[in-house]
Amino acid sequence: MKKLTNFVSVVLLLAFVLTLAPAHVLAQAEVACDSDVVVQADDWLSKLADKFYGDVLAFPAIAEATNAKAAVDDSYAVIANVDLIEPGWKLCIPSVADAQALLGEERPISVSILNQEMTKAEIAEAIRQEGGLVVGNWTYTANDTLVQEFEQYVLDTYGVDIILTYDGTQAPSVYLTNVYAAQRAGNPSPYDVLAIEENYWYEAIQQDAVEEFLPSGLVPNQALVSQKFQNPPTAMGFQATAFPGVVYSKSRAPWMTKLTDLADPRLQGKVTLPLPGDVTAGGFLVSIATELGKDYKDPQQMIEAVDWVVDNIGPNALKYTNDSAEMQQLLRSGAADAVTFWNSLARLEFLSGNEDAALLVPEGGVYPINGWLWIPKGAPHPVLAQIFINWRISAEVQFPNDWGIEPGPWSELHEGFLGPGYPPSLIPDWFVADYYTYYPSSEQINDLFIQMDWEAYSNGVDTWMNHYAERLGQ
């Protein structure tokens, strides 16, 4: 009832203010439009506010910004009554930051998990009490910079010093083991946010270990992200184009066009293959199975695909490894002509000066295995957890152009466009010419990216992954 009362109060107050306030007074705010929208038949201001800010109560910012623009540009509508907008009207959608400024810091927002409406001052106090948070994620070259940037963001935004503990590993299954152990013991989760591949989120969902938090007033940047990279109410993608694949030498193996080319005799002793275990091997084997015309949802057909890999590509294997640094060294030295890892390795090589490295994008399609942000149940610092997720999907962090880091570390943190809310102008000048050589285009994502059935994958993976290990003598 409190939320409804606040909603009605804001509507009545804003309607009164907009009726009395001269247009030139509102225009003095010099609000810039982050985007324009044309009202459709089923639109209303609160619906648009929910779409762009994840908060139905943020609609006054759209009304005020539109009226301010209308004072200097008659192509924008004048909103005299916030309860009435007409199809065909042109509205101004201010940026998240401008919307927050228009609404004022003391306006309460709905904070998920706590299930409270809180002002900015109350949120700052909650942050002060939490003191910090623990994020589990892969190891990045720029980990220290990422930590510093988030701590500074919280200080600048809320005036509170906090400590971000970044627990990095290349074996995310360890996180789930620790979460489940804490859950069984009745203890708080050891992590506040996990930023790992989608399959781990799915597994944790099956164990009832994932908190519901979307939508939340603390995560307005949800509106920037395409629906295909969202799994509300529990998870949000922070990567768009990650997949296990093949990086090869353009000069030494220019004829490669598909994954099964790894069996070509010209690559004898020149290939690395993934070790059994995690989703690096899983994603690669699923893609191979698809090329072979097999159904990865059938464990027996996956066993057949595994046998084909071991029998046909195995003789070409120089080494089975998941060590990216080792693969880079083998590729650069010429000891390997093709390595199987993640697509990010191709751009890391290119940006490190190895222009001979190329990414193989199979014509038969790829299965993206992107990183997702989620909060384990029992997370001890839920306010900072949501603030971190919102920050991580912001344009400034998806494209960390102002962090002062080298191109290689930049490309580790950035994994494609999450949605149309991120304009192409965010691509840094030093990468504009080559960006779409090393990141799939929107057309490739639409045409070649195949959504994984994680239920089927999870149901069968132990069977065929164990068979892979057995074939390798492990």
C-alpha cells in the first residue's frame, strides 16, 4: 500500500507542478535526450520508465525532460497531464544520470531483496553498514583496476568507502561448491555476486541457490540490456558474444573454415585440445557434434562425437590444455597452428601484436556461453551486490575506455554489445577498424548464434564428459 500511495502522490504533485511551471523554467535544466521515443498505442509514462530505468516511478523524469525540450523544440510533445499521452507524440528520454538528477536524491526507490523503499541517504547508510562485498569472477589482467574503479564509483556516488574483494578463478565450479556448502550449513553465502558462465547459473537455479532481485531500483541499467541477455528475476548477462572456439594462424593454416578441419593431416602435432571438465571443453564438443550432424541433447550421440574428436583430431594434438598463456606461447612460437579456447584469445593475440591470429567462426553456428551476473541466496551484502551488477552493465564499464588500461586488458573486460542501449560510438578509436574482425556483428549473432538448451546439457554432460576423460586416460 505504501508504494501505491507514493505513486499516486507523485502523480498528483507532478501534474500540479507541470500545470503551473512555465516551460522556460523547465528548459533551464538543459536536459539532454539520451534517446527519443514515439508514443505507441499501448504506451504510458510509467511503462516507458520501467523500460528505460527499471522503475515505474521514474516517469516524472521523462515528463519533465520532454517539457523542457518542447520549450525549445516544438517537435517534442508538451505533457500537461502525466496520466495522458497520445500515440505519435515525441518524448525525450534522459540518461540514467540526468533522470536521477531530475528526480532528486531523496526520492525513494524500491530496493529488491530488502524489499524496502529507500532514499539515497538510506542506501548510503546501508552501504556503510555492509562495508564491502565479495565478487566471484574469472581472473582478468585488469582485476586491480576494476576493483579500484568500483570502490571509487561507490565513494563518488554515495560518499562511502567500501572494500571490494575480487575472488578470481578460472574454475568457476569451485564457487558453486562453496555456495552449496554454506547453504547446507545454514551459513551466509561466501559471495555476494557471481559473474560466471550461464550454465553455472542454471545449475545453481536447480539447487535453489539463486536470489530473485530483478527488477530493482538499484539496477536501472537493466533497461540497456536486450531481453535475450536477461533471465529475470534472477540473472543479467554482462557478456554478449563469448563462446569456446578455435584460434588459428592465418599464414600457416589459411584453409581452415570449420571445426572439423582440426582433423586435417596438415595439422599433425599442431593442435591443442581442451582438457575434460568445464564448459570450455563442453562448448567445444557441442559445436563439433553440431557440425557432425549429431544432437547434443542425446548423450549417446555426444559420446559418438567425443569418439570422433579423439580418433580424428587426437592424432593432431600437440597438447591437451586449458592454460591460455601456454596456448598463446605455442601459437606465437609456431609450435601450434590452431588452439581451442575462447574467442577472446584471438583479439588478445591481435592486440598484443600477433596479427597472424584469426578467429574461426563456423558457418554451421556457435553456442554462446556468456557470463551472467547473479546473487546467491544468503548473500550478506545485498545492497552493494545490486549496485555492483548495475555498475558492471553500465556503458562506462562495458566499454572501459577511460580506465587507462591497455587494449589487451580492455578486450578481456568487453565482450560485445549487450543491446541497442549501447551506441556504436562507444567503440574506442584504436579499435574501430578491426572491431568486427574479432567480435561477432549483430548479423552474425542473429544468424549464427544458437541458444543452448541448458537443461538438456546439464542432464547429459556428466555422461559424455566422463567418457571424454576416459578416452584420454584420465
